[in-house]
Amino acid sequence: MTQSPAVRVTGPSGAVRLGERAARTLVSEFARRNDPKAGLLVGATPESAVLAAAIEALLPGDRLTVVPAEGAAAAALREHVTAQGRWVADRVRVVDTLAEADAAAVVVVAEPFTGTADEARVAIDGLAKYLAEGAVLSVAAPLFRTGGADGELDRQGVLHGVRTDLVLRNTPPVRVHHLRFTPAPVALAASLSPAYRPSSVPLTRGMHIDSNGVAAAGITLGLAALARAARPKSKLWLLPALAAAPVAAFFRDPERDVPEDPSAVVASADGQVLSVQRLQDERFGDGEWLRIAVFLSVLDVHVNRAPVAGKVVDYFVADGGFVNAMKPDAEHNVAAYTVLDTDHGTVVVAQRTGLIARRIVQRAPVGSLLARGERFGLIRFGSRTDVYLPADAADPLVGPGDKVVGGATVIARWR
């Protein structure tokens, strides 16, 4: 029998288990596609959280093929699928071996890769034949096994990856690698929903906090604990302790209702529109550009979102200063440019630093697809975000002084 190609733990540490959060991250590329698609889940058991997440992600036109894990019985999996009801049973097919599976748009490995780099390479090569054109392979590996499977997956990610997600709320923590070995068509981006990102930690149903905020709040609380231990009679420890809440609040990441209108261009960030102007910028190509610049104060949400659906085709950082982001000279500040190819032409998002902002985070590598309104990075503290659109293809709907909400406010419309 041809078994699952997942690499197994050979030492005494035992199997690495994938919890609900890691499972949801693994199937995120399958879940975000709104067009009818085929999925392949390799190495599943009836108790697998990954199988449960994949079934939950099914849409009416979807098909999912499931291959049992080594030592698992296909009959037990079929019984489990049948017990989910007719709707699921009609869309999920359990096969005895991987050789019986067809190529799929998304291939998910339900068991983590925990062996050597060579074993991971063999497993990836064995799965590559089941990837349709532009398909994504999603696999997980323990965070702390450097130089083994995770190191090989990192190498594959540099060459072909979509992105890598860190899941700390798992035992042990894992990194989930989404790999693509052939280019995806730009048009596919329009059929995607924003991807589930574990970097956005839920606090309530409608409010999340970016993982950077969790780390920053932890650092301030750690400083408070150290200050109190060093000087127990002093009240100085209250300063970092009281700062933890506002620091965490700066990294808040609320859920947003993204407009479904395909002609809509949404704001890339919360804030106030500084300017709407037509200009030339040869770095992005010939022709005139419509640039909409938005200032983010320290009180605004600083998570950045894709203004349109598109494919990341370039990313570069321009050196510069750190002028107040509200001033015209901020145009020459340090900035990170994410270039998107879209059905309407090239679109560019510039993340600019400010007087206080000195750190830009960008999480969308070249080759990845972004849905309209999808989180792709953030800027720490006061800053500015500019959206460049082809001037002959879009009409602005906002003006200087207007307040906009990232991922929700329509700032322009395609003609």
C-alpha cells in the first residue's frame, strides 16, 4: 500500500499534534477560494482537526479527496465522513492510497513534517505531481527543529512560497508553509476571500490584536516585573505596567466588512486623506498615476490591507528620512512598496514611516495572491499609506480631509 508521504518523528519525543488553530491555518488556502475547486487532504484520521477544518471549509461546488494516514483505516474514515451527513458525503471522497487521487488546486498534509531535510524533500517531490497548475501545497513543521524538515520548507518557501504562518498556540508551536511551484493566474485573486492569518489574535468576535501587539504588551509587562523585583519599594514599575494596555491597543486589528463590488478600490489603512493627486512615477511604469495618500495617527488602526485583489509581483524598500508623516517632505521617508498585478493594471501600495514610526511589517511575499481587503502588513506608530492606481482606469471617491476605514471605505472605483 502507498502510504502518506508525511515525515514522522523517529525520536522519543512522540508525535507532533496539530490543534484547531494550526488546522485552520493549514486549510486556509482551501477555505479562502470561493470558486468551485478540488482539494486533496493527505494523512488524515477520523480524529484529525485538519480533516474537521477542511470539511467546515467546503462550499457547494467543492470536491475533497482524503488519503488516510499511515496506520489509519480507509473504512473508518469513510464511516466518519458518512456520519457527517449527506451534504458532506457527496463532496468528500476517501481513497485507500495516494495513487488513487487526482491533481488538486490545494493539497494539504494533515500530519506535520518532523524528519530530516532529505525526508521533507522526498515528501514534497512525491506530492508535487498532485498539484494542478498554480496550486498550493500547505504543510506544517515544528518551530524549534531547525535544519530539518522546517529548514527545507523554508528553502522551498524562498523559491516558490506563498507565505509562512507562525502558530504559537499549538503544542509544540509550528510554522505552516504554503508553497506554490507554478505561477498562479492574476484573475484567481478576484475569487479569493481574505486569508485566515494566525498573526491576528482574536479577543472578541469583532476585535483582534496583531501578534506584534501581544509581543509588545508582553515586553512592557516583563519590564514591570523586573522593575518591581529590582526595586520593590518603588512605584516605577507601574509605568510599564500601565503602558501595556495602550501599547496592545495600538496593534488592534478589527474585523472589517469588505465591499463585494468588483469595481471598488478600498482604503489600505485607517486614517485621514492627506492628498489625492495625479503624478508620474517611472519606478512603476509609464503613464500617469492617481495617488491617494492617507495619514495614520497613533490613535488609528495600523494594520494595512490590500486595496484591490491582485498578485504581488514586486516588493522593494526605498531609503529615506523620518519626517512627520503629515508633512509634504514625508514623501521622501523610508518606504516599502508592494506592487500588485491586477485585472485593471498595476497597483502599488506604499507603506511610509513617520516621525515616530520606524518599523514596517510586510507579510505578502512576491508570487502571493491578495484578496481585496486582506491584511498584508502594518506600520508601527504614526505613519502614512499611499495607494497608486492607473490614472486612466480609476476615479477617486474621496478628497483631502476625509476619514477612511481600511478594508471598508471605497476610495476609488474602476471605470
